[in-house]
Amino acid sequence: MKISPRSSAPGAVVAKIGRYTFLSVLLGFFALPMLWLASAPFNAHPTLNGSISSFTLHNFSVLLKDPYALPSLWNSLLLAGGTALLTVGFAAAAAYALSRVRVPGRDGILYALLLLSSIVTGTAAMVPLFQLAFKLHLIDSRLGVILVFTGGLLPAAIFILKDFTDNTPKSYEESARVFGASPFQIIRHIVLPMIRPGLATVTVWAVVNVWGNFLIPYILVRNPDKYPASVVLYTFYTEGGQPNLALISAFSLLYSIPVIVLYLFVSHRYGFRFHGGIKR
Amino acid sequence: MARTASPAAAEDPAGLGRARAAGIAAPALLVVLAFLVFPALWTLYLGTTNYRLTGHAARHPRSVGVDNYTTVVKDPAFHHSLWLTFEYVIGSAVLGQALLGFVIAWLLRDAGGRVKRVIEALVLLAWILPSSVVAFLWSALLDRDQGTFNALLHTQGTAWIVEHPMTVIIIFNIWRGTAFSMLLYSAALTGVPPTQLATARMFGANQWQQLRDVVFPHIRGHILTNLLLISLWTFNDFTPYQITGGADSRSQILPVYIYQTALFDGQMGLGAAIALLMLVINLVVALVYLRLLRDRRLERVA
Amino acid sequence: MAQIRTVDLTKTFADASGGVTALDSLNLTVQDGEFFALLGPSGCGKTTLLRTLAGLETPTGGAVHIGDADVTRTAPGKRGVAMVFQDYALFPHMTVTENIAYPLRVRGVSKAKQHEAVLAAASELGLTGTETTVGLLDRRPGALSGGQQQRVALARATAANPAVFLFDEPLSNLDARLRLEARTFLKRLQRELATTTVFVTHDQAEALALADRIAVMQSGRIRQLGTPREVYRRPANTFVASFIGSTPMNLLEGTVRDRRVLVADSEIALPEGTAGAVADGTAVVLGARPEYFRVSPDPLPGAFGGTVAVAENLGSSLLLTLDVAGTAVQAVVGEEDEPEPGAMLWALPRQDRTLLYVDGELVG
């Protein structure tokens, strides 16, 4: 059955050609910048263009000997792990309390905090954050960086997790309560297992945020031994003051692999998309 | 069914009680207060001082009233930076990311198979790779002598980042951030009832008419939310600094300008004053979007 | 085993307009071992009453006694009650075994004892495998049918070994066919365990079928309390009369004159035992269930005469709606009768089954 006269054959062919042309250009646009990441690390004489003249793993062995490269990945891991742990723990507790016990104006406050966090965590607060860290002797402290990250990520994390608890029927908790479970037993046995997908979402999101962030550690960390990978990437220069492409490219790849693996895992396991809620 | 009128909205199903609830909410709230709310308020105070990173004013900051603000408001460099920021937000977020994200979501909405998977994966990778890495990727791509881009176009010797810094960071940010809009619109498009689209098609509506009459009315809320979030994120984005190095005033968007003023030049009080103005602008942008969102809700009720 | 007693139980909910009274000074006694139904439309307070018995709501006034103890301020877990929720509230991340064992787990009962109790409860509810069927104990609730979920919820409540069962709409989540099976099963289970049971339902057929006694509720009050037979035969007021019965009772407004009720241009005999109780000229409502009519194509004295407006087939019978001088009167006839729409019929209510209401209350 032919429904629309407009989908007649010649027009449809043109539309199809246009569509595929567009998709090809799109593919090129998004793929082109990444070619370098895939090729340069294995190039014996890396240049800035993407071609491989001679394959090598030498760049990685140089990297292994660098005093800052591998420790910086460890630093990134500590920062990301610590922040994720604090964020998920604190946010889950707060989200549950806010979801289940009535606080006047809670939604307004939460929304205001969310807005504030999306504004402040960027750059507007870098001066007071620096000062605050300075006064609290948290310059050069991993804890300081973790706390600053946690403060910025918490509002959104609470928002996401509250969405999960709001959508969990209260009868589960009530049922456990009638059977004699204490509030903390209920949280441990019932609530936490039920919002596990939310906890996973927030964990991944916090890790990716911290892993990639440059500004906050750049401002708050002075000691090169404590630099995370995002900052260390900017320290690879040759003796002549030129960027050391061999190290930069190899290190970029190493530094990106955890994120890529995480992406593959998440998209394989859950499908990387938003479900209903649209919170970042 | 009989449950609707009963107190299904009963509070506190676990018997937590207010005291314990406050107790478990406290750590999160304390951290937020200390590291988010306090710095935001502190910006207010700092903006009225001559606080500097080093020297005498670092130890004994003095109140200078609204001097910082008048200085900033009169400063042509600030005007310039503000203008660049608007260009950056409008060009890369509102026009770039939102439009491209929607087009991708629309074109791929019922595509399957490899094309969709590959495109989605690339767009998402651009979004989740660390900012330091993507900054280098783009520096490499656009390098004057050896960049892939010049090699493709046979324009060796063109230093794109130096010659067209704004265009570069705008296109860069489109590349970097389209994923969010794409994901959001994909989710939104699944909420458009297929029967309504089928009805429109049956009456002979073309693609544009289908979009205008069926799709946009359904996803208006998503569009506004998307624009709000990506505008704010782009407004506060510091990544361009990692490409341009920040010194070039032709691409100093506000976050970079603040960094240069406060931490590079050490004039922290002045930096705070700019930051506060920036907060206010952010707030205004947010309120405008929220207002539009609310109007839409009222329309629905009416 | 325990009796339940409420004394002046009151519950109000704050809302924008000041407050809604969900329970209005309720005094109610449920006997030990009784199967007791709380029946009423949405918002009548029945679920609030059940939740107050469970301790999930704190009453605004009055007291709740279970057994010998005043439990008004006792935590839900310490009242010796087990509740089955409308959605069953089976924990989705636990297996059937873990779900059934949960009440014992929070009490710190040993694993061995838990296992024993789970097996006992599961076999009572038919959840263990037999030679021909597979056991359900290792599955998660998501992999069970609605009926199986309901039985797991019952098993979990049984394993708690409570003095009182509280069921919130226990059958409403099942489809029509399964609901009848589950109803029979539930009644047998309650007889065997002989545990005091209170259940909430909005389905009058369910209440009639299951309960030893029914409390019909409206706006936080009990409008009638009695056995299913009493509630069905002699609804104490027009609210209960219109609520009970699968085909609604005819409630016809009329006036009394000379031992008859003038209604819809017809003269119907006063119900048995009401003669002399009502003065001539009193405005009344005559109640007559459609099931208790004699219907004839020939004129009957003291009957409603009217034309068939609608005939609905109920399977074993036919529900006729007669147009009697502009008033609709419903009557049930046997399956062998098939009157055409428009046909003239006479419908005579059985005098021993008609009821008379003055100001909404039953007379006689």
C-alpha cells in the first residue's frame, strides 16, 4: 500500500543519498581528531599527523621509566575512587532521607543547589575554592581535591538517586518494618539493593568527571608527585621546550583506556542511554 | 485502585524519624555547604576587596567597596570577553550541539545496525574522553606544519588555532559536547507516540511538517532543559584554555579571563568580582529558561 | 492468637483545607480467629484503619489493643502482626526462600531454624516442588506469576507466625479467573491456621465470600457491621444497600399510603413487618433486589408494569431494565426467558425480601 505520494521513488533516492552523505561527513568529523590517538603512540617518529611510518612500542617503555607518568595515573585513580566513594555514600544517604521524610521546601532547595553546582563547579568559584583550600591547609592534599569534587558533584548525585528512591514503592520498606526490621536494617537489606542501578550510574558518572577534570587539581595541587594524569599530560616537554609527542601520545592513550573500557562495559551491559530521567 | 484515596503518600515508611533522617543527610549537606555554597557566598565578599595572591595585599586585604565592580564593568577587556562568551555559548551550544545532536538523534532514530553503533560510539567517546586528551587531539589535528587537517586540505602552514581561535574552540566544543544533546533527544524521541507520526504521514505531511506539528510540541520541555544545561556548562567551560593556552585575548572567554586575572595575574579580588558577575549572568540565563519551562506547564494545565 | 479492639480510634490527615478525617472515633472488636472484612469505596478509611492496626499510621486519638496489650504506641515490628500488601511487596532482589525467611532473619533466628520454617511455610502454600512440578524456592519474584507471587507473600506472612494477619486488597492484583481460585485457597488457609485476620477490600463479592463478619465503611465510619448474610439480606441503610450485591438493589423513592408504597405509578405492598411502623404520607425509599422479582407477561396485582428497555445477558440469567412510568426498575429473570426490548412486562417484588428506608435508614 502506498500511503504518501511524496515518498515516490526519485525523491526517496535523493533523500537517501543526502542522508548517507551527511552521515559520512559526520563520521569523518567525529573520527578525524581521534585518529592521532590510535596511531601516534605506536609511531617511532611521532608527528602531529596521523600516519604511522614505523610501528613501535618504544614510546610506552619510555613512559614506564618516567617518574611522573604512572604515579599520576595512580593519583587520578585515588582522586576518582575517593570522590566516587564519598559522593555515592553521602548522596545515597541524603537522597533517601530527603525522599522519605518531609522537609519543607526540599525540592526548591535541591533544585537551587543543582543550579548552583552546575555554575560554581566550573570556574566562577575558583578563587574562593583556592582560598578555602589554602586556609584549611588543603593545598597539595588529595583529601582537599576529593572534598571539592564531592561538593560539586553531590547536588546532581542526590538528584539522580532521589529519583530512584522516589520511584521505589514504599510498601517494600513498610513490609520489612512490619516484620520487625529496624530503620538501618531496612536501608541495608531493602533500600540499597533496590537502588543499585542508581548507585552504579552515579559511580560511573563521578569517576568520569573526576578522571577528566583538569582545572581543580591544576589549581589545588602544587606538588608534581601528586599531579593527576590530566595535569601531568601538560608536563611532557623535550629539552628544547617542544611538546614531547612520543610521551604525550602514548600517555594520552594509557590515560584514556580506563574511560574507553568503562564506556564499553556500560554500553554493553546497560546500553548507554538515558532512561526517562534526563539528568546528565 | 482503592488505594488512591488512602494515605499511600504516607511519609517515612521505614520509621526513620526526623532526627535520624537529619543525621544521615548531614554529611552530604555539610560538604555541599562548605565546598559549594560557602565558596559561592565568599565570592561576594572577595569581590569587594583588593585581595591579591602575593605581596602586601595578600596578607592584609582591604575593602575597596564596589571599586572592583566599577572597574570590571568599565573595562573594555571584560566587555570583549563577555561578548566572546556569548558567541561561544550561542555558536557552540545553542546552535551547534543542540542542533547537531537533534539531527543525529532524528536521523538515527530508527536506524539499526553498524552505522548507528559506530556513530553513537564516536560521538560519545568525544564526550567522555578526558579534557586534557581531547585538547591535545585537537592541537595535533590543527597543527601548523604537521596537522592532519592541513594535510587533508593541502593548506600546510596555516596555524588555525592562532589565526581563527574563536572558530576553533566553537567547532571543538560542538565536537566535544554534542553527545549529551544526542542522548537526550534520542530519549525524548522515543516518547513521541508513533501513532501520531503515522497519522501525520497518512495525511501526507512531509518531514518538516511532521517535525513541526508532531515532534516539537512533544519534546519542547526536553529542548528547554537541554538548552539550559548545555548553555550553563558551556558558559563555564574551561577546556578552551587547554587548547589556546589562555594568553590570546581573541579567545579569552570568561572562565579563561577569570583564571588569567585571578590566578595568573594574582588579582584575586578583581577575579572574584568578575566571577560574581558571571554567576549573576548564569542565574539570569537559568531563570529565563525555567520561566519558559513553567509557562509550558501552565499551558498544559489550562 | 488474639482479639483486636479499637477504642475511639481517630485519624485525621492534614491537608490544604485543614484536615481530612480518615477514621472517626471507631470502636470495633475483631474476635480471636475471626476472618474480618473491611469493605467500602475508595477513600472510606478502610486502608487507613488497616495501616493503623499495623502501626504504619499513628492514630490522632483513641487506642488499639491486640490480645491483652495496648499497642497504640508500639512499633509495627513488635505487634505480632504480619501484613500482606496489595502489591505483595516481595523484595525483588531476594529469592523466594530469602523472602520467606526475611521475618526470621531480622529477628536473628538461626539459619537452620530459618530453613525449617521456610520449608514448612512453603509446603503449606504449595511452593515446594512435587514429582511433577518444579519448586519455586530459588526463583526471584520477577520470575513468578501473579498467583505465585501472592502465595509467596502469604508464605512470608505465615513464616512470621503472627497473632494477626492483615491483608490489603489481597486479591485485587490477580486476573478475574485466578481471583476465584485464590479466594477459595485463602479461605481454606485461614480456616486451617485459625489466625485472626483482617482484610481490606473494595469488592463486595470478595467480602461476602471470605469474611465471617464485614464492616462496611464510609467516610471514616462503620455504616454496618454484621455477617455476610445480615449485610446482604438487610442492609442497614441505603449506602450499604447500594454497595452490596453484584447487581445493584433497586432503591425507589415513593410515599406510604394505606399499607402500600406509591412508587413509579405503581402500588407495591409494604415490606413484611413494616406495616404500622410508618405513617401515611411519609417519604420512603423502597429497596428491592433484582434477584427477588417474579416477572410475568401478564398483569400481576401490586407489581411494576413497564416495557423492557435493555436486556443484559448474565450467563445463567438475564438482567432486565424496565421502563416503569419513566423510572428504571431492574429485575433478573431465568435464562429460559428472552423478552424482546419493548415488550410489556409485570415485575412483582417478593414481599419478604423488600426493604423500607426512611431518611436512609432501614425500618423494621
